[in-house]
Amino acid sequence: MVRKLGGKFSDEMVASVLDSLEQRNLLSDARYAEQYLSMRLRKGYGPVRISNELRERGVDAELISLAFETAEIDWFEMLRQAHDRKYGQQIPSDYKEQARRARFLEYRGFYAEQIRELLFTP
């Protein structure tokens, strides 16, 4: 927020307005992290990608961890849903197809260990 407003207004003015909004609980990084997590979950993204995106947006690592802890998400189930939405429930036996699906799921931000468990475990 400071980056966007810094070029248009003085740093002191931006700081005082942001402080005022935070004191009145109208601006909250914790609430932003929770809402962003919820939005990206609905789109089928995994924890690695979501946490990286939040970090890029300037959210503190502690707030990111707190948002993930309070959400209580079954990431393996989210992984399965993302896979099934794109490819259906059938797991391929062909290694080339498994690798292609693994790349897609890694791009979506899921952990490699869980992807291996889903795709490469008989």
C-alpha cells in the first residue's frame, strides 16, 4: 500500500493515514492474508504458490503462517481435487503422462512429496 501511495503523496501523510486505518481496524494484513488464502484456495492453488504470492505482496511471514494454521486445510485433498478437476480421477500408468501432470500440480503450488504420493504410488 505504501508503495502505491508513496509516489502521489508525502511519506508522512501516507504513514499517518495508514496508522489511522489500522487503529480503527479498517486495514489489516492478517485479514488480507486470510481472504487472499481463501480466494486462491477456491481457484485450486496449493500452499507453496499461495505463500509465495503473499510474500510478494509484502505480507509478514508470521501472518502467512497464522493464516495457514487457522484455515485447517487438508492439502492432499486439495491436491486431489485440483488433479481430478483437470484430468479426472484416473491416474495414468504412463510415466510421461505422470510427469506432465506432476509439472502442472507443481505449477499450481503443491508439495512434490504429495504429488509423488498421488501420481506415483500404486
